[in-house]
Amino acid sequence: MPPDVLDFSRRAELSELMDQPCSREVLRHCLRDLARVNRWFFAYRPILHWLDSLNLSNNRPFHILDVGCGYGDTLRRIEQWAIECNLPVALTGCDLNSDSIAIAREATPARSRIRWIASNVFALETSRPIDVILSSLFTHHLSENEIIRFLGWMEGTARIGWFVNDLSRASIPYRLFKAFAKVANLHPFVQHDGPVSIARAFVPGDWLRMCTAAGLNQCDVNIQGFTPARLCVSRRKQGNS
């Protein structure tokens, strides 16, 4: 289990079990449990709130890319949202792990039109321009230099804007999730990785520093916390929605 004594003033140098090689079956159980946690703790709410704020029209399909899509539950929820809003969307899920893509595809109803791609995002090729780029619980797996590159790539690729949905580094959520995961009997990997993810996450000052390093103006970036333990970073390009 993760250590009990951590300095939350800085990012923890800890590793997550799900970042290591494992069988597809183990990964499937982990991703299913993470999807359950996402539902229980309203993890889709920040993304859907932001998408609503874009006031997208139904004049043409909008292409939304989810980077590090994992189990694909975020995109399936967005597809449901688009149907409810009568919005035409093209949805693409991208993940470096081909097993994750296979698991996301098998968990998706046959009627769904989500496209799943196993690829490094920087080598990703799509048949149409990307309007919106999303990521959820992805950036805390990266180094700061990788995040700076990712921010620059999103800024140069997304026509309307981008949204990073991740965790906030703090001691109370760390301890609460550690206890909750055990009581809920979540997969051992999730019991380990959940608290570690919080300890590896960023605070607003970190994001301001990385956004500046990526060439973004602080006034163009919104950093907002959501309960419980979420910290989201977004950019809406003016005149493109």
C-alpha cells in the first residue's frame, strides 16, 4: 500500500501498478472498478458542464477526442449526453495501451459509433480535424515535461478548446480514498493506485507553471476545482464555438 507519511507540498515520486505490464484480464477488472469510482464520485460532471458551456450547435458534427481513454466510460457518457442534446458528434478514444482499447471496445454497445484507436497521441492520425480534446485521469501519469508537450499539442490541434480532468493533490482526499477503496473492496491495484494518483497529482500553481512553459497565457486558461478531489484545466478558444 502507499505510504502513510507524505509531503503534499510536492508531487510524490511513486509508481502505479496499472502503469506496469499486466494481463488483459487484470486490466479489465481494474478499469471496471475505476469506472465504478467515476460514477460514484461524479467524475463526468466537470467535462459535461464544460461541454454544455460551449453552446455547440447542431449544424455539423463536432469531433471530440478523448486521450488516455482507458475503459472508455467517459466517451460513452458523452455519447449519451450528445444524444440527449440532439448534437451530432464524432467521438474518438485514443490510448497507448492496445489492451485498454480492446477492453473499451468490448464494453461499448454495438450501436455506438465511437471509434477506438491504440496509438501514441503525438503520432495519432485522424480522418477529420479535432474540435475538442479531453483527457481524464491521464496527466498525473506523465512527467511535467510530457505535460508541457501535451498542452502545446492540444493547443495546436483542438479547434474549439481542450479540457483536462484530473485529481487534486491533498492529504484529506488521499486518506479518505485509501479507506474507501478498502471498505468498497475495490481491486487491489485500484486500492494501491487511487491514493498514489492523488499524491502524484498537481495543484493550481503547478498547472500555472506548466501552462506558461507551454506558451499559454494564464488569462486564457481556466483552473477550477470540483468536489470531490478534482482539479480541471481548460481552454476555450474565442470565436470558435
